[in-house]
Amino acid sequence: MKKLVLFLIIAFSFLNTMCSSQNVLFKQEVTLDTVIPKKGPNYRNFDHYYIGYGFIFDTQHFGALETIIGSSTQFVFGFRHKTKINNHYAIGYDISYNTTGYSIKQSPTKSFPTSVNYKSEKLLMRNFRVELYNRINFGKRGNKVGKFMDIGAFGEYGFANALIVKDKLPATNAFGSTKVKMVNKNPNYVNKLNYGITTRIANNRVAIYATYRLSEMFLASYTYPETANLIVGVQVGFY
Amino acid sequence: MNLLPNKQTCRTVFLFVLIIQCFSAQAQQKYWVFFTNKANTVFNPYTYFDAKAIERRIINNVSLVDSTDFPINEFYYNTVSANVDSVSNSTRWFNGMCVYANENQIQKIQQFYFVRSIEALPFQSMHLASYNETSFNEKLSDDQKKLLVGQTTRLQADEFKKANIDGSGIRIAIFDAGFPNVDTNPAFEHIRKANKIIKTYDFVRKKDFVYGYAEHGSCVLSCIAGKAGDVNIGLATGAEFLLARTEMGKREPFSEEENWLAAVEWSDKNGVQIINSSLGYTGDRYFTTDMNGKKSLVSRAANLAARKGILVVNAAGNEGSSAWKTIGTPADADSVLTVGGIDMASDFHTDFSSYGPTADNRLKPNVCAFGHVIAAGKNGLEKTQGTSFSSPLVAGFAACALQTNRNLKNMELYLEIEKSADLYPYFDYAHGYGVPQASYFTEKNKTQSTATFDFVNENNYLTVKIQDAFFGKDTIDTKSNRLYYHIENDKGVITSYYIISVENQDVLKFSNYDYKKGQKIMVHYKNYTNSFTF
């Protein structure tokens, strides 16, 4: 009986449609085209993903932890939401993951974490970051993100930090190698919760960003010099 | 711990701030300054207008002394000029001038008693309505030769040819990005020999030379009047031309509406009867909801040109397969004849051609023509595509149509071209009324189309039944057994439209329960159109 009912429903729906054996060469549903979208680059809400790559700049006075500019970098992958308030002002949030590596300069004056010099030494931070920002847009535009400047504040949690040391041994070791890599996972002197301010200037997909960490990288109980806290880079949005 | 930045940080921050400054609105910008009146100005149409412009106005019952044609008040012009960095353009029609100024200067100008309003003119892209081009030099393959012949044959060019109609005596202006080699290319030799290029002006560089820059304009001109040996590329090989460079071409940096506006006034002054404009503004500055024919300055200028007796033919745009999808502006203006593109192989909408309707639900495009063409570019014949080339095919058609009856007013011509199209009175938002047909203008005895199908409303079902004489047993899709239909809501707005191949005699069946009172189904099959209202 159920099968018969199902058959009748299907048969009825077939009759209801215009013609079962039509060969449709071209079709347009205008009602779908004329729906005003709620989301879009310059509509009320807009979401997109992005990636970014930045360089860490040494910002400290004499005695601070010296990092190597060029090899101290940050990779970012994130999701950004914007809510438009008016044509020139919007607010939003940004959730991102970043890998930030501080290449520590090896020198006779080095004191972090020890005074021992290696071939290379990198403090690697893997963070989840949440940011709230204000956006100022410039100029009239259609459904484009356009030119804008963001100013915001962020907090981040370093969930997987490591101090990576690479060195070359004077002679082959017991494992038959002259190169050695040591990873000190989640060192206890690193402050896992950090915060700071951020800004971006952008034209549509491409943004130049800068972040400035206001918190101290290392716990107060350690007397390590502070690390570089300015990062400047480029982000590219996907939309 | 000291967290204050050191010198290096300061340098970085300074650089960052410098870049921010580049984004700020304090820099010099372009503005439209509109005036309250044209007091104390004098205008003599007989010294200002070309004789052809006066003739056109008389035919179109347009006054020779219209306030929009009066010059800008000299005192206003000089006062504003003295208070800005430079003047870019001025407009009689909208009684204003376009200036470069900074914010302080604009604030000062705003205080002048004769200033009605000031509008910032952000830089924006003007999109040429064409796709990538492939160069084929002078030689054409068999398929390309077929396309070359097809692009005019589809408009029944032979009908005009038989009647010796080639657009002679009709003056057409083309607004484009450049016309390289039009002064040397053999495709335009007949135009040059007959001195049919009346005037040229480069509104970007403010000089007469236009025979360089992007080749888009050369291709467009060829689709109106070019010749490839003995074969016509366009229909109006005998027309006269004004060539205006209003766009920057492939670089498409940030050209402005002001060039378009200046060119349309220049065209009006010089007696142009038809303007072809294969370009449009879309998402850089506007939302799709702005495409209502009133929002943009070019759209209003195009409508004003129509009021002065000029037929403006504009490409629908190439956004059909993009997120924008709909037509741009000024194709959205109600008095602009907007042209969509069809594919030669399928003979219906080509995927890139922008769709209508306008934001206020008016029919656009109005008509269509081939969107893939053979054109004469900078270095010879090329296969190219875009509604940029559909538009000049129809502009050439319009010139020929006007030649058949020179007393037609521009909006009468507009309506006649719509009526001549092969789907008329059927329409949809991809094809408009279809492809204009020359026989409509050349045949004295127009035959009434005979009924090819019936609406049968029985047992609460509406069936569209093909008449025996018009139903073939061949189920393979051919161009002749296509049926077009659309469904309109009770406000006359199409909600969906289709093309199907007829494979059954009872080709369509609609349940009366699925449709509200006032909804309408319009069907077109083999030159016959009928509709049924629920």
C-alpha cells in the first residue's frame, strides 16, 4: 500500500511539472538573480579566509634579545568577519592560526636561554589568535572591499611552542652524523598568553599588516631579555 | 622591561604611516562641481551646432534653444578655476565642471552662492565589454569565414544590400579606447576614401589624434562599417563617423564618467544620430541594485542624449557568467538600446553576455546579435568575442534602418528595431526581443505570422499543443524547432524563462493549481507568439 501511495505521489508530481520529456536548452530563474544578497564584500556582513606572511623586526633597546631580521618570520592563516556600519566604518573579528619563529642571533653577549652559541637557534610559537578590529573605508565603491585601514587588538594562546637548536658537531657522533637538532618542546619560561595591537592597510584582497605585541614574551620569574615585538607583512584574502 | 620602540621600529612605523597617508582622503582628488543656474549666458544654436545636429533636432521635435545646451556662466567657471588646482572637463548638459582640488579648496568652493552641489569622483574602472582576443592575422579558417558571413547574415544584411542600404548619410559616434590603424588598415579604406571620418577627439589626452592606443575601438568600428575584402564585417559601410577616445584601454586604470559625458555633448553638437558605446560600469563603483538607469551620471547623460534625438546603442556587458551577472551602466538607462550577445553555434545566449532585467525590473537587453565575431583589429582580421561587438553590429543595423526612413525619431527607431527582432513580441532577459531583422524595414508587405501552437486548458491543466503542420517527427534539436517560453508574475515581471527543443506535440503542461491569478505564460514558436493568463 505504501508503495502504491509513493508511486501515486511521484506520478502526480510528474504531471504537475511542465513536461517530463522536455529537452531544456536554456533556463534562467530570474527570482534567484534578483534576490538582494545579505553577504558580500560591501554588504552588511562579509566573511573570508586569508593567508599572510610577515617579518619580525627587532624593536628593543640595547640588551634585548637580538633576532635575525629576514629569517624571523610569521605565517598566518585566518578567517575574518566584517560587519558594515556605514560606507566608511565597519567592525569585525578575526580568528587565526599563526606560526611565528624568532631566529635568535648567536653572539658572545647572548644570554637567552643560555649563553651557548649554536649554528642556529629558533624560538617557534604556534598560536591561536582572536582579534577585534575597527575598519575605516576610503572612497565610494560598489560591491568591493575597497581601500581600508583596520585598527584592532588581539589576544593569542601559544598552544605548541618550542626552542629549536641546530648545530654542527666537530666530529661524527655515535649515530654517524655531524649535524644535530634539539627540540625543547613547550619551554616553561614562555608566556603562553599574549596580547597586542594590530593594524592593516589594504586595497581589496591585498593588505599590509603590522602587529605589535604589548605583553612580555617570557614569564616575569625569568630574567630573559624581551624579544622583538613588531611584525610587518602581507596578507592576501580569498574571496 | 622597556617596550618602547627603537630607531628601526620608528623607521618601520614611519613607512607604514606613509603608506596610510597615501590612502587618506587629504590628497588631491577629482570632483564634479555643479552650478545653480546659467544666468547671463547667451546661446546661438546656429553657430554652436553642426547643420546635421540642427536637422536631427528638427526631425525629433527637439527645441534648438534648450537650457541644457547653454554654456556655463563664465564668471562661475573662472571663479572655480581660480580656486582649484586644475579643470579636467566641463558639462553644459549638467551645468558643472570637473576639477582637481583638495579638501580645503572644495570647502571654499562650497561657500560660493552659485554652487549647487559637489560630488567626489572616485577613480574607477570602465570595463570594455570584451573578452580575450586571439589574433589570426589576415587569414581566416573556414569556420572563421563562416562566422564573418554569419555575423551580418543573422541580421539579414543581404536585405539591406539588395535595397542599396548601407547607412549612407547617417552619422555615428563611437566611444572607445582607441582606434589604432584605422587610418591605414585596408578594412577601413572605403571609409577613408570617401572622407567619412568627420571628426576625431581623444578625451583622455585632449587632442585630435585617436589612431593609436587599444585596438578595441578599431574592432568595434569594423563591426559597424569594416570590410574584409568583398565581405562586409558590419552593415553600415556607407555611414559617417565621429571617433571619440574616452577610455584608457587595456590598462583600464581609472577612466571616468566625465569623458563619456564630454563625448556625448561633443557628439550632440556635431550632429550625431547614433552613438555606439561598447563599455559599462559595474561593481567597482556600483551595486547591482544601482542598475536602475538613474543612479549613474553616464546613465542620465545617455537618457539626456536620447531626449536630444540621439539613439544610444550600448553593449549589455560580459558579466553573465560572473557573480555580477547583470547589465552595467549606461546599459541600464531606459532610452538606451542595450544589446546582448548570442553564440553562432547555438543561436541563443552566449554565457558571458550580461542578463537583465534592470534593478527596477525593466526589460534589458533590448535586442541581441552575435557575441563572437570576426573584426578588423590593429594587425588584421581577428576572431574576438564580447557584447562590445554585438553592440556595433546593431548600431550598423540601426544606421541602415534609419536610412530606410530618415524621418524616424530616435525613439521611434528604437521601438522599430525592437519590433524587427525575430522573437518579437516575445522577450526575455537574455535575448530581449531577439536578433533584429532587416526584412522588417525593407519589405513593403509584411506578412502576419500564422499560429503554430494552441493553448488547451482542460481538466485544470494548461497544455501547449503544437499544431500538426508545425510538428516534425525529428527529435534532434534544430534551430527551427525551438520553443521559447517565459512565465510572468502578475506585475508583468518575468520570473523564469526557457528555450526547449520541441520533441512532443503536447510540448508544455502546466497545472492551474501551481499558478496564481494574473500570472502569464508567453510562448514563441516558429515566428508565432501567444500568451495565456491564468
